Amino acid sequence: MKTNVLYYGDNLEVMHRHIDNDSIDLIYIDPPFFSSKQYEVIYGDAKEKRMFEDRWKGDVYHYVNWMEPRLALMREKLKPTGSIYVHLDWHAVHYIKIAMDRIFGYDNFQNEVIWYYRGGGISKKRYGRRHDNILFYTKGKSWKFNPDAIRIPYSSDSLERLKYKARAFRGGKVYDSYEANPEGKHPDDVLIMQPIMPSAKERLGYPTQKPEHLLKSLIEASSDSDDTVADFFCGCGTTLAVAQMLGRKWIGCDVSPTALRVVKERLVNKCGAHDIEEVGVPKTIEALKAMQHFEFQNYVVSFIQGINNPKLVGDAGIDGWTVFNRYPIQVKQSEHIGRPEIQKFESAIRAEKRDKGYVFAFSFSKPAYEEVARCKQEGNIEIELWPVLDLMGADPAPSIL
């Protein structure tokens, strides 16, 4: 089975078509929580923008019904010694645990790992909600767990007590001369770690981005070097980035092509990955037309390494800018763009006090090209027209300045 692959699409279909049974050592997923939230995302330096929806029609049972076939298929893809971590919060963790008890078996539940963190925003009506829940299950009765890789420092009180050798009596057994492990304390099921700080270098702007040190603990605990780690809701790619840095093979999947471009850039530029294969990324007119409107805009602008316009409405026809010269970019998810659209974009370029701009669409009419020629000859405005399929076929992807 291929590894170091990014799959675009619904993970249910991707697993059915591309992932072998009994092939994965470790799965970590951070699925969208049942929280009725909608996030608007600005991705780091590239200022890539997309809509990240975390909301469901219907109640929590609809969410569970959506998750169950995916979890069942993930179990099939795990090796007999494989493990899975499912990252949730209070909204649905109890419902998902019941489902996972059915799918994986009640006796294959190993831990509910609590990720505890500090933060602001405390309600006066209840205790502060300061943790996420990570369900740890195994496929069978034998699995990998490497406590020495993630031992934690002893507290000062424990170290003081452990200065003195002691005899302990437990269940009729006598334990003499208990000594501290030089590598630290056996990890508990409460991980105390701060979320990503606003100034952190690893922050990409993804609303539910998890810190690399959290994933490092889970991956080191439940896999070995050269094992295969999969994340079928890979988002901005933290699981894959940490797996790459730890010498693991990996598989990623997401429904957003924009997110996958962010992941690939992160893996290549920050983790030294190479020979990454992308499967299913939309490059046909049919696939591109099927994308959500703003997702399509973001995808095209990010493809040329531009900057997305943060406005969803009232953007004056400007969907982004080139990085260095800040030339306006307009993206049209349609064919046969004509003279009127070019005239409007010319006005937008002038309002930006620029002398050049770019329009991306599926195709352009002859009057559109005539209007471009007129703008350059009479108005000193240069407009480049790019058919999207020509853009997608460029190798490497163009960096329009």
C-alpha cells in the first residue's frame, strides 16, 4: 500500500477505494465536534481562507450515525496490533464512546486521555471547561505502547520521597527498594499541555489546530519508527507533520483541497518531506465546478501562492492579490467570461491604484480578449486571462508575482 499520500475526498470513499485492510499501525483523528460552530479560516503567511464548517443538521444522533461507518472502516484498516485515538470534547464524546464500544469491543477500550489546558472565558454558571477527551482503543489484545518514550518528570515531592528506599505491601505481595525510573514517571491519562499560542511558529490559523507536542506524545507512545500513521480528518496536517519528523510513514485525507495544499506546503517546507503523492485533487472542470464557491476561489488563489481577500461579500470583484506587487486577482467559477466582466474588473484595478490584474475562469469569450487588448492600448491597464485548466496543468505550479 502506498504511503506518504494525501487523499482528497470523503474519507469513507477513500478508505474503501485506496486503503488496504490490516495495514495501518496507528490512526489519530480529530473529527469535527458536534458544536454548531462555523469557523472562518485564515491560513498563516499564505493568508489562505476557507470556510471550515463544524455543524450538523439534526441532533447528536445524526452526528453519531455519520461517524459510525467511518470508525468501523478504520478498525478494518488497522493492523491486528493497531491502535486508534479519537479526539473529541464534551459535546459528543459520551455518544461516540458507546459507538466505539460496539465497534471495537468494550474490552478494547484502553484509556480516555484527558488533554488539560488553561485559557480564558469562564462561565459564572458552571466549572470552567478546560479539557478535551481523547478515546484510545486497540483492535485486539496485543498492541504497541511505549511508556519510556513519553515519561514525564517526577514532582519535587515524589523525588523527595524516593530518596528513601521503601517496602510496600500490596495484595499480599511485598515490594522492596522501589526506586525512581531515571527516565521519569510513567505517563498518566491526563496530559497537561498548553494549546498553540498566537505567536507560535507552528500556528497556521486553523481553528481547531492541535499542538505538535500533543501529537508527538500520542504517536511516540503508540507506534515505532517506520510504522504507518493515518489521519483521515487531517485538516492542516499536524498529525502528518509530526509523523514525518518522527520517522513514520503517513497517510492523510481531507475534504478540502485548500487544506491539502496547506498540508503539502507544511510537509515540504517545514518537515523536509518529498515525493508526496496527491490523489483525487480536483483538476477537471467537472470536479472544480462541484466545489463550493468560496472554496474554489481560495483553491485557485492558493494555487498561485497568492493572498486571499478576507471579505466574503462586498469585495468589489477582487478575490485576492499577488504577493509582492499586490496585483488584484479575480476568480470566476464559470465559462465564457465576456466583455462586461473584464470592464468591471478594470474599474476595480483602477480603484486599487494598480496597472495590472489577473482573471481566472474556465474559459473566456473573444470579446473578453478584445477588451483586454483595449485596456492595455487605451488605458495602460494590463489584464492577464488564465483558463483554470491551463493553470492546473502547469508543473510546477506558477508563482505569479
